[in-house]
Amino acid sequence: MLSPARTDAPGSRQDPHRGDRSTTPTVPARGPRRVAGLLGLLAVLAAVAFPLAPVQQPVVTYSWTAADGPTAIPLLPYQPVELTAGTSCATVRDAPAGQVLLSTVPLRADPAAEPLHGLRLTADGTGLRVASAGVELGTVEVPAGDCTLSLESGTARTSILVDGAPALVRDGDVRPDVAGAFSEASAGVDVELRADTRFATSISPLKAAIGAVGVLALLGTLLALRAADRAVTRPVRVLPRGWWRPRPVDAVVTAGLVVWWAVGAITVDDGYIAGIVRSAGSNGFIGNAYRWLNAPEAPFSWFYELYHLWSLVSASAPWMRVPSTVLGLLCWWLLSRLVLPRLGRFAARPSTPWLAALAFATWWVPFGLGLRPEPWVVVGALAVFLAVERAVATSRVLPLAVGLVLAGATTAVTPAGLLAFTPFLAAALPLLRLLRRRRDLHVLPLVAALVAAPASAVWLMVPDQSLAGTLESVRVRTAIGGDEPWYAEFERYALLLEPESFQGAIGRRAAVLATLLAAAGVLWALPRVRAGIATGPARRLVVGLLLSVATLTLSPTKWTQHFGDLGGYGAAVLVLGAVAWSALGAPRTVAAGWAGTTAVAAVVVAGYNTWPTVGAWFDPTFSTVVPQVAGVPMATIVLVAGGVVVAVLLARSLWRRAGSGPDATVPRWLPPPAALVATLLVCVLVLQVGGLVRVAVEHRDSHTPATDTVATLAGERCGLQEELSVETDPAAGLLPLAPGEAAGHVLPVDVGGHTLPGVAVAGRTTTPWFLLDAEQRAQALPVVVTTSGSTRPGDELLLEFGDGDRVLERRRIEAASDDPRDVRELAPADAETVRLVVDAPVTAARPAAVAALPRVPRLTPMSQLLPPGSTAILDWPVAFLFPCLTPAPLPPGSATLPAWRVGPPAEDAGAAITYQPRIGGPFAAPRQLITEQRMATYLAGDPVRDPAQLYRWAPIGPLAAARPTVGAQTVPGWHRDGHARVPDVDPVG
């Protein structure tokens, strides 16, 4: 266990950074010293050699002839490493002018798909016109007589040869994008290409051996350091006595974690990560299945590998959230059993564990549950802090080396994991003193061992990737962009204070702002109060937290979710702050505490209790408005009340001091600032958990995280799919005319791959009355009107409900998208009929919006349309919700052409990245080959909600499926075949 740190009194002359200043003997330890040095050096060399070691790379080639007909070859990355096309001069001469002999993108692609720039060979009278990658390369004149024409395109140049002699050469990379092979000729053209499989590598025997040698050398180094430590220091327990003994607070925390596992909201990235880890089986590696050309997530992917193995048991949401819940238990154990006792005698007070439980829940509830890396970073950072403190307390080097290993592993989880190194900076002075005292270990062995420890992270960062592949992955991400520079860190705090956004939700504000207030209070109080706090460890903890906050500036994105990386430090600092501020007694100090608490509390309660994605489907308490009392925002009440208290305290103090008397005492009825913060945190915690529990109870007939958990435990593991029905044929639901009504003038309206009769939002038009369906009259199903285009100022599109000829209710319909959007309205009670009314000025400024006639959705259960095991593209916003569907595979060097795509609600455009070439969308090439037929889905218990969109992918025409020839080659770690070019981002040529 850690040596109990000395609790420093104010004015103590002890250096708070020295820990327990035991004198370290200088007994020589030549054997362990030499072993540590040699094995440490070997481990460092292995870490350097590991990324450069050879890897096994598949060789995937495709062959095609015009006789094969149109063929799908959707490459990923989009360009082949090399492509060779051939034809005869006779074929070119005999072809009509303008006939396309070869194209690697469809001749007539879906206009809704973003284009790729392929190769096109076009007959041009007596010549062959060549274009590639959007560049016109020129025309090759065809000589008379028999001859052959061939095109060779690679990373360095593209050449057109006549009988093997160059006729046209273009230097630079003008390789074409390839989605398939198409020709208007029936024969006489052939193509052979090799796909780019640079990312689909696997570990080679030599690389595995280097890794094994490095790991064994590192273990040997650690054992040698242990032997050297034992030779010069007294034995110390690894764990405290009674660490295993459960306490009532442990039962409460465990129960709380289990409840939150069952009802807690999913994070905005759970679908993104679920899609990545579930696609790893077809990828052969952890690749980004949604953008960046499916580039590997390396060097920050080792925890994804664990999630992938976990998902092989079940991909259901409750099962996938078990690891983060277990990590929560581990975090609580580290905090309660090891961290707090190290911080001082106050840990022995009966109230401290309960205070720690509140602090832990304050951070864990808004940040800890789900598939994101924050729980891993929290546990890793706490473990590193404990290792550093053990090194300081025991004068041993082994804990220092173990801490460096853990810090390296934590950094390999996510870029924000770099904060795991902050404990070494916070404890730099005592650690340097420790190393200077360890004269039994010479400098070189010590340096070798301490460099080998963090260098071990490389074995987690690139286990199956080459150095060149990893660098290319980083280059692609950088070129496409999306990252924020370090100096844009203010955006994270702007988002934290953003109203009406889950980024600035009340729970996130409470955790972050209360912890920053506690950190300031601890640093101010440490030299002034006696509270049973160990000054050295406490100061190092707070400094480590502040350094960790600073390291977040290096994170490439600026979302508030990254604050969750601070959860371990944050919980401990919250406890320290409560203890320190509880000991304050001077009126001016209490006033300062009240002022800080008032400001923080006012900002916190100005936040919304809102969650992303499914968590926002049903509004929990105080989600649509900030907390209020009698219509007055709680933030205003808190600010005014707190300001009055502060003003009274300062006035009393100044009045007494003006009379040369002693300073006024704090009224006994006034609670300390720490009590106010604790009350605030309890209220916010109850609001978050209680709100979602209430949602779970009130909407138990629909889909919530709680109902999904209950269904999974009952054996129904298909998630949201079990609760959805699909409108497969919108035309089948058109409502009949009411008796006595005559059909009016209609025009065709595209509702997403189907055409229905409708009206233009122009002029003055009133449709006939239509009879409502029985389920619509019972409010079991909505009236659906599909709009396309945007209404203009002054336009009115109304949905009128009636009872016979009498209008019962009129509702305005807004059209605001060029894509088809469904408007769903439940009919009012007693309504029997419905019609559309248009009142809009006619103008030629832009096309008018259109609206389909009202209909009732005719529904088919989604599980019947797509039985469990069906393959579909699962867009990242919803991938976590469909565990029984198999993600469309991404085999080496290519993508596939699935029949289905499951997308997010219509208003969520975030999923488009997967189909955009300029973002490196993995399914951009398949999207060229199909047209999408939209099918709306309906959620049980809430039919007016748009929970997801289902799309049938219909090929643009008959398409053959190319069968590749797959081989393998071993390439060194520095090998690369040019760059993977991103269209419209990387230059051509």
C-alpha cells in the first residue's frame, strides 16, 4: 500500500513534495542494475524496430472484359495501385464517334450521388480520347493496320502505348477512381487492376517475434527494478489491509452503476464506435468504417480491439455497455481504497466515503457510460497517479516505471490520454530527488529502463499496421480535416455554456464547474486551514488536474464529452474541495466561498437536462426549459439569493472591522459553501437519473434504454428493430375520397423512390376531403403528408381536419428541405376527414414546394423485412441500436454493394459523410451504382416520431459482381505505393 502521507499543518516547514523522506541506502546492486540496463535497452530497440518490421499485406486483383457486361468493382481507397486497360486499334476504328469503350464509373449514375472521377476511353473517329481523374489527357491517333492500344496507370505516371511504344505520357498521379467497369462496346476491351490494400495488413511472424522479445525484455526490466528496490528499501504492502471488505457505500455505488447501466442515455458516439468495432471482422483490422477511406484507427485503437472481441458475444446495447460499467466499479475502488487514503487523515471520517460517492457519481453519470474512451482514460490516469505517489512514498523506482507503462497505454487509447503523463510533471521535484537518491542505479541503466516503459505503448499502437500505413492514415485524416487547432480550446467551454444543447447539459456543467471551483478552493486553503489533508499529495493531485485540463487543448476535437477524461481526478478534487472549504471560518473567506458557489450554481442550473440521440426522444424533467420556480428561472433565484448572502456577510465584516473590534463571526444558521455545492450536486444527480427513470416508466411501451435492457434480459436482443415498422409502399396508404367529393388536379410528387399524387404549394388550391382510416381516427396512426422543397415567405400549406363539411382544426405544415420529408400529425378527436389547403403567391423566382396527398402508413414489422442477420449499411448515428443487423463488409481494397441502408432520422444529415468522396466515405463508390428508395419507419408507442430511415439500394441496372484474385505479400514497414488520393482534397497529378 502507499505510505500514509503526513498531514501538514499550516506553517509547517516540511517540504510538501518530499513525501516520506526515508534515507535510501546505497548498497550496490550490480546484478539487477546491469540486467535492468541491458533488458531496458533491448526493449527500447524492439519498440523502435516494431513499426518498421514487415507486415503481411493482401494482393487483390480484378480482371474484366467488355463481354462481362457492366460490373461493380467499388474500390476503397477509390484508386487502384495500378491499372492496365487494353483494346485493339480495330475496335477503336470501328466504334462510332463518341462511343465510350471503357469507363470506371457508371455512364449514368444517380444524380443524387456525389460523383467520382474515373477513367474514360472514348472513340473519337480515328483516335482514342483519354480522360482520367477528371483530367483530359489527350487523344491518341490510331494507326492503320493491326495494332494494340494499352493504358498503364500507376502512382508515378499514366501512359498510353501503341504496340508497346509510348504514344501519350502524363507524369504524376492521375490514377482514376474506380466504382466498376462499363462499356458501350460488347467486346474488345479488357481491364486488369490491383486494389490498394495498404491498410488491410496483418502482423508477420517476424513482427510478432520482435514484439514478443520487447514484451519479455520489458517484463525482465521491471523484475530487475523490483530486485534493485528490494535491496535498498523496506518491504511495503501492495494493497491496504481490508481492501476487499465491502462497505454500505460500496453497495450503494454498485447499485447506482447498475441502475445507470439499465436506464442511462447513450452517447452521441456509441453508434460510431459500435459500427467500427463490428466492422473489424470483415475489415481484418480496426478501420474507420464511416470516413477517412476506412483508414485504421491506429495508433489509438487497442481498446477497440477489446470491444470487437466483446461484441462477438452480443452486439446488444446493454451488453456493450457492460465494460464501461465495470470500469466504473474499478474507478470507484481506486478512488475509495487508494486515492483518498493517500490524501490525508480525513479519509477515515465516516462521511468521507459518502462524499466520495457523490463526487464519483457527479462525474460518472454525464460522462462515464458507453463505448467512448473516457472510462479507460479515467482508470488509467488514476492508476498512474497512484503509481507516482507510491514511488514518492516508498523511494522505489519500480512504481515509477509501472506508471510510465500505464501512461503509455492510456495515451494509446485516445489523444486525450496524454493527460496520464501529468502526474509525473506535478511530482517532478520529488521524483527527481528520488532518482538522485538512488545512487545504487547508474544513469544509463536507469534511463534505459525509464525510456523502455513508455515506449512499450508502441506495441499497442501498431500491432498489425506498418509505419508507412499509419503515417498515411494520419495524412489522410489531416488532409480531409475536421480537427481543431489547440488555440480553439475556448470552443469547448463555449459549448459547455451553450444553452439548449446536450453539450452544455446541466450534468456536464455541474461536474466541470464545481470541480474547477473546488480546485481553486483547495489551492487557496491548503496553507491556511487544518482539515486533515496531506499537503504534498493533495497539491500534486490538484496540479495534475489543472495540467490535465491544459492537455485537453491538444485534443483534435473540442467536444465537451472529453471533459470525462478528468473524471478520476475530478472526483478526488471535489472531495478535497468539500473537506477544505468545510474548515473555513473567517467571514470574508466564507463570503468568498459563497460568491464562487453562487456563480457556479447559477450557471449550472441554467443548463438543460438533455441528452443526445435516443435520450432526447422523450423529454425528462426540465429538458425543454431551464429549471424554474413559479416561472422564474432557478438561475436567477440562485444568483439573487446568493448575492444577498454575500453582501450581508461582507457588510457585517466591514462594520465590525470599522469599529476596531474583532471580525464578525459567521452565523451558525448559514451553511458552509461545501454544503451548498453538495446540495447542488445531489439535486443535479437526482434530476438526471430520476428524469430518465421517469421516462422509462412513462414510455415502457416504446423504445428507451431501459426497455431495451429489459427486452435484452428477456432474450429479445435486436434493440430498436423490434419496435419499428416500415412503410414499404406509400401508394398503398392513399386515403379514399369522402362521399360526394370529386378528384382534383394533381401532379406527381417524389416521396423518396416512389411517386404519389400531390399538389404544388403555389396559388390557391384546396384538395377534396379524404376519409380518415379507422386507425387514424383512433389516433393509433398519424396522417402523413410528404413534402419536398422549401416554402417561401408568405406561403401557407395547411392540413385541415373535418367532420363532414365542418372544419374542426387547421394545422400549418412547414416544408424546409429539397429532400422528401414526412409530416406526421395525429387527427383530433371526432375528426372524420382531412384535406390540404394551399394559399401561396405564384412566383418564378424558384420552383414551388410540393406536397403529396394525405395517406395512412401501411406498415410491415422491420424484423420481417430484414430478419436478424441481414446485411445492411448501418449509419453511424443509429448503428448502436440495431445489433441484429450485420454491418455491410469492407473487404481488403474494396467495399460491397448491400441491398439495404439504415439511416438516422431525416433531419440528421451527419450520416452523409459515409457517402461523400471528399470525406473519404467508404461507401462513396457503391453509392455510384445504386438509387435509393426511402422507406419511413414508425416507432411503437410514438408513431409521429421519425426514429430512423430505411433505404433500399436498387442497382442502376444489371450489374455483375467481380470476383477478385487474392494473394499475399510481405512488405517492410516503410513500404508504400504512393498516396491514397482523396477526391477534391488531394491534388491530381
